[in-house]
Amino acid sequence: MDDLKFLSVKDIMKLLNCSKHEASKLRNEIADEYRITPKRVTSVHLKKYLKL
């Protein structure tokens, strides 16, 4: 996956095999952590947040 691509809730659902509610909540938590809007979350943010 391209690291600079913005992640949608569907993208997060597919990557982590989770529900829409969990993916949305995770995206909002990442946005709060990095002080960005949820639509600006990338796979780099996701990897850092999950410590992968």
C-alpha cells in the first residue's frame, strides 16, 4: 500500500479485519493523537499508532 494514501474507514476495515464502528473509532483516535482531521490519516500514521 502506498504510504501517502489517505485511509478511508473501508481501507482500515480491510487492513485490520474489523467492524465499521471500530475502524471509525480508530481513525478518530489516530487523528486526535496526531492533531489532524480524520480524513488526513495515512498508513504511516496507522503504523506508528499501532507500533508496527
